[in-house]
Amino acid sequence: MCLSIPSRIVELHPEEQAVTVETLGVKRKVSSHLMDEQLALDDYVLIHIGFVMNKIDKADAEQSLALYQEIVAKMNEQEAQS
């Protein structure tokens, strides 16, 4: 099973068919070769093995990110109690 965290596009590299995304504070350049749909700054996308696989709705992405942050906070809390 693969878990993909929504990533926000922060920079476009059309000459390379790539974009830079930010995922929970981490930035990285990924390929957009597999996307037929036009991508723009601030779009949310899902990444798999370095490729943009699909664009997702901003509201859905923000809801997913809030859940991931909640999970991380609970894991950190549990770790601190150990």
C-alpha cells in the first residue's frame, strides 16, 4: 500500500516538465511528465516515486493535511509518554 500526502506546487519548471512541491514543510522537485492536465502554482497534487500522479481539490488536500498533522501530533504525544 502506498500513502501519498498532498503536496502544494510552489515552483514551475516547464522546460524540464517538472514542478517543485512543498510537502509538510519539505520542498523537492518532481516530474510532471505523466500529467496531461495543466498544473499551476498553489495546485495540490499527489506524488508517487517522484512523479505527479494527479491533481486534487484544495479543500480535500487541506482536510487530508490537517488529519496527517493530527496523526503526527498524537504519535509525538505517545512517544513522549514512553
